[in-house]
Amino acid sequence: MLGRRAAIHVFRLNHALRLIRNPPGPGAAVPRRSSPAILVIPREGPLREPHLMLFPRTRHHHGMPPGVQVFAGTHIVAGLDDLVDREWREVADVLVRSRRSRIAPVGGVSRVLDRYPGCEVAVGSRWHGCLAGLRDGRLAAITEVGGFPGRADPCPSVYGSFLYGWRAARLPFEGLTTASVIVGRYTGSSADRLGSLDVACRARIRLARRPSWCAGGMSA
């Protein structure tokens, strides 16, 4: 079952962030003070500075990143595969199908958006990533590449929240396809060291428009 209410904090970084790329040892524990995070390092387009999005599991996150917070908010995430989440689907901002398939059909995410008009992002899991449909008619195909698969939190809910938060923060989608998108867990800075991102993998994002034949009433 998903956490339902998810928090987002988005920071525009103005200082260095350590990237830890060492593979985890057997039975390695997840640091208690860390949070799932996605770092976007722009290469082209209107976004100039690196941005870090945190998904803290508690109300207060220890050791905020070195930069300016540009957005903070909460939203509701519900699972399409979990009967317990059924009553949450009508009010969810992000709907996730976690059961993996080799492909997540475009028509599938479009049907979810048609069925649940309050949903902003519908995500279907597939091997090495997911496919997401946005309310404004965009599709986002996300593929995990490199790194250490399995180190990140379940990709559909994290990526669905990332797309929701990116839009809610009014950050430009243009440039995500060429940016370096790094997925992992952020551990806050302390008096004697910088904050760090324990890298799980990189993500490649491809954006497109849903074809008119499957957009239903949700075309842009």
C-alpha cells in the first residue's frame, strides 16, 4: 500500500552536493535521516541551476539542502492495484499501477485520467522504468539507466510525485529530456560535512503528447 499523503520539497541548489556512487554492501541499512530524492542537473533549455526534489517520510526533514526552497507541498498518492486504496482514488492527485509489464500502454494511462478527473498524473510501471500520463496531455516515458537498480524507492510512486511536484512548482518541462536526472536518497548536511546523495540510478525522460485517438476528453 502506498503512503497516500506525500510531501515534496524542491530546492534550487547554490552549493556543492556530494554524490555517493559506491554500491551498497550486503544487508546495508538505509540511513534514518535520509529521504528519497531526485536531482536534476540541466544541460540545455530554460532551467539553469541544479534542482533537488525531496520526498521526506516525516513532517520535518533534518539537514535541508544548500540552496533556496522554491516549492513545498503535499499531495495524495493512491495505488490502482491495492483494494485498500480504492476509496482514495477519487481524490488522489497521483494514481499508480505498480504491477509491472513489459509495456505500459498509452491508452492505459489515458483511461485512468478519463476515469478519475481529479487525478493529475497516472503512472504505469514497466521494466526498468515507467510511463506516466499528465492531465495536460503530455506523456513521460522514464527509463532507469546505469547505477545500482533496486536502491531507490519503488519507481512508479516516486516518479509520479516527481512529475506532479515539477508541475506544481511551475518548473519548465523543457530541458528534462537533456538534463542529468539522478535518483537516490539524500542525507542532510551537518556541521562537518556537506549533504550527500546516495545514487541509485540515472533516469532518462522522454516527453511527448498523447495521440488524439487515446486522449479522450483530456487533450491539452
